[in-house]
Amino acid sequence: VRNHHERYDGNGYPDRLKGKEIPLFARIICITDTFDALKTDRPYRKGKSTNEIVEIIKKQSGKQFDPEIANLFINLINEKQIIP
């Protein structure tokens, strides 16, 4: 949990880890936490659609997110294994 704000490209925090230095669980939580944050309505904005979020994940693959996990997550959404 400590490292779920690390970014795959090394620009995250608290330890500026990158790539596979980031524990697998943290790489998974990073993408699921982001999905939830974008999907959920906030007092200052409406939640985004699943399609919008998938596009954001694709653009951030290799930057914010582990590309393998991003692809798996998108596949799970497309296969209706994750029901947003």
C-alpha cells in the first residue's frame, strides 16, 4: 500500500521507484485506485465513463502504469470480468 503512488516511469512517491522495483501489489492497486477515483462522482466533477477511463489508462501505460497490468486490466474490463 505504501507504494501505490509510485509511477512506472519513476516519477511517483514516496520512494521514486520505477518499473519492476515497485511491488506487484502496489502496481495493481495503483491502477484500481485510479479507476475508482476517475469513475466516482466528486463534489467538483462527475465521474468519467468506463470508455474515457480506458483511454486514460492506455495513454498512461508505461508512464503511470505498468504496461502489462494496464493491458490485463483493460482486457478484464472488455471481457466483463470487471463490472464498473
